[in-house]
Amino acid sequence: MASGSTSMHSVEELEPLLAASKINLPNLLPEVQCILFADDYASEDTMLMEVTEEMISQLENGATLSVRGTTEDSAVLCTESATFEVKLREVSNALLVSPDVKTAACLDSAAPRTVTEKHIQYTHGGFLELRPLVPRCARAKHLLEEAPFTGLEFEFETEIGKKFTLEELLETVQSSRQELRQYLATTINTCEIDGKIRLLPHSYVHKLTERVLGWAAANSLPWESIPDYEASSALLELEPESVMRDFFWPKFSEKIGDTLRLLPDAIARTYAAVYLSAGDKTRCDQFQDWWRKTVPSVLSVDFREELLYGLAYKTEKETPAAYIYLAVEDLPTEPDKRFRRLFQERKKWPRDELVAYLSGTLTGSDTVEKLLTKFTKTITMDGNAFLISLSLI
């Protein structure tokens, strides 16, 4: 490699140099590139980062890449729809960066023999590697807990904390925009009210469902078939329009033609969340008795333990048996930490019950089956299959 002050080699000078190196000139492509350090060479001014073809295409179309988090967080890079951990990967050979070196595919094999100068702008001993990462959305829930929405009647009567827009959440939450929207829509109960994302506590959601059921009964509307035009104006004098339009109806009903049908299981689960979250442990017989007396009989929802999956689990050996409140949104997002916590709670899990607690832990090409294979092993006890932690074997 030459320095910036060295004269460029001519074709005539090249032949003896190649002969001394035992390289046959006919085996080379016509253009020989002479590598020199540029006069403005600076090795510390840039950092190389590995990106995918999809990222390049997105950047060329005007998209941006964002580094998110606080100064105390490890680096995370986000596209519009994916989150990546950023790690410095060292290499044994120096990486040379030049803006104009050509690859073989870019050279004309029929061109006349020439020698050209190419300049190295930077050298690096490593690069930033991107690894798919489960978005760290739990911080959004903690931030939103500063100002939960408990009803219009309480907005000006109690002192509440800071309210956040989606953009303000993205300033510190280590997640892509699309993944954060998904988390806010499916993992926790939230709604945008007057431009701010608000957390809707279990108690408020429970009150909201009771108001809707009461409104339907008062207007002689069967819960299985509520006309669209009736639903669009429901409770507007009591609740923000966005709560009904963007939260309640999408989450607790399904559209059938021009009508909406309430989802009994989803509504019954809101009742269970309020009751179970009030304490860490609830006796099973007491809870099931409460269920029979409290869940609206009009919905005809008989108690089934699968309705509690992802919300609570049953103790294994305790007498009398009890349900332990453990909401999926309160668990770590990283798969290894999620499994560690779950097996600290319970030594063995029925498969379906454990899978319900894996929501929000998949990245890239991961699947539930891959995670189960990596972290668990199946055993059979008394004819029933259970999953146990591989780390305990």
C-alpha cells in the first residue's frame, strides 16, 4: 500500500512488480487499482455499521435509523418496524474504507490495461454489529403510570403526573415506532386522549364495561348484535369518544355486518383482572365463587382456567389451592429473563399456559417453538405433559 505522496505506477512498472510476486499479468483484470492513503486520511472520524439490504432500501427511500434510550442504557438502533442491539465487533484485519475502489463486477474485462489510484479515507479494527432485539417497551408502561386515565370526572379533581405523546415516549423507550404501537394496543390498555397516550387501569376498564352493559340493557340492545350507529354514539356524555372508538369497541367486540358483538370472554377477563390484581394470592374456591356471583350472567361465561392464562396461575402443591396474580405485561421482555422469572414462580408449566406468557418475546425469525426448544424440556407426570427449565436439569 502506497502513501499519498507516492507516484502512481505505470503499466510498464507493473510488469516486473508482478513477475517478482509470481503473478501472471493475463490473469488480472485490465484495470489495476493502486491503493494509497488519502491526503485527508483520518481513522477516528467515522464508525462502520453493518446494515441489511432492506435497511439500505429504506434509507434510500427517505427512512431514518434512530438510536433510542437514555444515557444509562446500552445502545439500541431502531428502524420504523424493528429494534436492534448494537455491539462493537472487533476484527483481526484492518478494514479499509474507500469511496471509489471498484469490485471485479464493476470492471470491464475488455478495457485496455490501465493503472489507477484509489484513496483510503479511513481504516477500522472493527464495526458495529446489529442483532435483532425484543423491543424494551416496559418503560412505556412505567412512564404512563404517572398519569393514568380514570375517567373524565377525575381529570381535574386529582393531581396527576406528566402525560406523554407517542413521540415523547419514543425519546426514551427502546423500541421501533411500529413495535411500540403494537405494545400499546395489545399488551397494555391504553388510548390516545387529547393527543396524549393514557394508561387505562383495570379498575377503569371494568367500570367502562359495566357502563356499556348497562347502556345496552337500558336501550334494549342485545349484546350479541349492537348496531354500528348506536355504538358510535354510546356513552359520549360520560366517556371520551376516542376511548370508545379506539379502545373499547376494537378490544371487546367483533364486527358482524353492520353490527357489533361483544366478546364475553374478553369482558369477563377484565372482571378477573380487577379482582386478582388487588392481592398477590387468592384462594381458588373463593375466586370461583366470586366469579359466579360477579361476572354478568347475561354474558353466560362459565369459569375456565384458560381465561386466566397470562394473568394468573394456580399454585402446584399448596392447600387450599390458590391463584397467583402474574400479568404478562409485568414480566421482563428479554426471553432468557422471562423464562427465568416464570420458572422461579413455578417449577413446571402446562404448555398452553406457559405459551400465554411468551407474548412480546419474539424477534426476527424466532418462533414460540424455537424458544421452547432453547429454554425448556418436556416431561410427563401422571400422564400429563409439562415443560420444565433446561437450566434446572
